[in-house]
Amino acid sequence: MIKTDWCNFTSIPIRFTELSHRIKFINANYMLRTIPGIKVNTAKLHPLIIPPSATSVPWQEVGIEGGFTELRSTDTRKSAIKTQLIISIIFICLTFSSTLYTQNTLIQFEHLTINEGLSQNAVQCVAQDNRGFIWFGTQDGLNRYDGYEFTVYQNEPRDSTSLSNNYVQTILADSEGFLWIGTINGGLNKFNAETETFIRYKNDPDDPNSLSNDVVVSLYEDRSGNLWIGTYGGGLNRFDREKQTFTHYRHDPQNSNSLSHDIVLDIYQDSQKNFWIGTMGGGLTKFDRESKTFTHYQHDPADPTSLSHNRVWEIYEDRNGSLWIGTMNRGLNKFNRQSKSFTHYKHDPDDPNSLSNNVV
């Protein structure tokens, strides 16, 4: 007997909680990212279950493995022009079974893997540029998808204008039309679409204004157009586009107002222009850019309203202004700005309506 859960939709971005993967919506098509060899036929995608309503829609389980999967609706009224793919993030609380239906529309999967030209099946990140192209960062190169085929960009040892490293961890399409690529051990890259070349930014031990670390794990552009770079061991960087220099913010054990940890996993600016930093072991940090000081929110075993875990993967503000924090292994947190406290949502094996997994 196939079990079908029911769910509503909101605008909170999530990832496959059991696989740490995202769902994207592309002109009425959904895209799902997977790891090779792992089937998603047992994945539960409800990070926060919402009770069913009269308008809730049934979904069923679909098995997929490897590469990137496009979930396409057969409803022609919602079909998209492939060359102008538009991503927006959706929040789906559901579990999957073998066929998908939403209202009267049959939804089918189209797999995009190495067989279709993807350079490698482990897709680390996804972004869309201002021309409508979808970019996929893999562990073996950068891929541009126009809706029909892939163009692959990889490191060429004898070409200094090629991608600096093939392990692409994060991608950002900025407001000026440039694509920024963070790599593992290759630093930061800026892609020029007209020349199809890359400018490299790497750590130089002799230059204090260079990138602090060559392992780039997060990128963010704030509302003023400033580029922020989170590194794995080098703290937080702010890039000055005019001077082409980096300002470093690092953890200082002697300064309680410094960054809480030098591994920066996520960067986010909320609607009140507050700057939030998620770290590997230092919890959640609020950055005051005027005073250049950091306020720390960390797990306290003696305080049940503290942050549930100090490894913060994701930060997001919903349309109501609530701040949500995804953690490594302690579920989801909702931050109360007035009381400075956290409400926890965790997996409970005895509660089918609880969070499906504590890795958010």
C-alpha cells in the first residue's frame, strides 16, 4: 500500500533534508539535486509539516539517482521557454511515492546527468544568471545549461583564464550580471560572459588584502551590492570591487566581539538589513557593520530556548519576517527577535508529522 502525505506550499526555501539538497521551481518545472548512488525513493521532504487543508494536494514517491533532475509538468499552460529558465524557491512539505499528481496535472521527471552532458553527477550548487542560463557547480567543473544542452567549463593547467579549480562549491549571479564561483582550494573566480574567461582571486600570504583562504564555501551579495565570501578556515571576507581588495573578519579568541568561528557556511541579510552569519561550530552570529562587531547566538545545554546546535547550515527570513535557521544535526530553529530565543523543530520517530530529519 502506497502511503501519500498531504502538504501546503509556502515560500520558505528548503533542501532535501535527508540529502541536504534543494528544490527549485523553473517556470512551472521543478529541479531536484541528488548524489550519485543515492536513491531518493525514501526521502521525506517535509522539514516542517503543515496540517492538511481543503486545498492540500497529494504527492507520491519518486525514485531518482545521480545528477540533476528536472521535474516537468505536462500541463502545457504552464510550460516554459527553455532558454529563459526562471528559478524561484518553494517550500514543500511532503513525502514521495511512485507517481506525482498535483490537482489534475501529471508531473514527470526528466533526468539531467553525465549522459546528457553534465560534467559530473555530484551537483554542489545551482544558480541562474540574468540571461536565463542555469549554472551547476559540480565536483568536476562548472556547467551552463540553456534548456537543451550543457557547456562545461573546467580548469586548464596552461590557461590562467580558465576556472581555477574543478571542485565548485558555490555560485552567485550578482546584480551586475557577473557570475562568481567559489571553489575548493582554488579560491574565488569571476566569470566574464562576453569573453568566457575567468578572473581568479586567491590567497597570497604576502598580500594582506588578498582572499583570506582558498576554500570558498559561501557567497552573498548584500542590498548595497557588496560581495561577501565565506571561507572554510579563513573567516568572512568583504570584497571591494573598485580597489579589488578583501577585508577580513576572523575569529579572535581574545575578542568576544569577533566572528565566532572561521568556517562560514552561510551569509544572509534580512529585511531589516541585519547581517547574519552561520558558522561550522560557532553558532549563529549577527554582524553590526557600523561597529564591526559580532553578537553570538550559540547552543547552551542549560537553556532549552537557545540555538539547538552550533553548526548552522542555512539562514532564511520568510515573508512574515521570521528568521529560520537550519542546523547540522539538531533540526530547524525559529528565532524570536524580541525575546532572543529559539523555537526548535526536530525529528521525532514517534511523530509522523515531525521534521523528517535533523540535518537541515
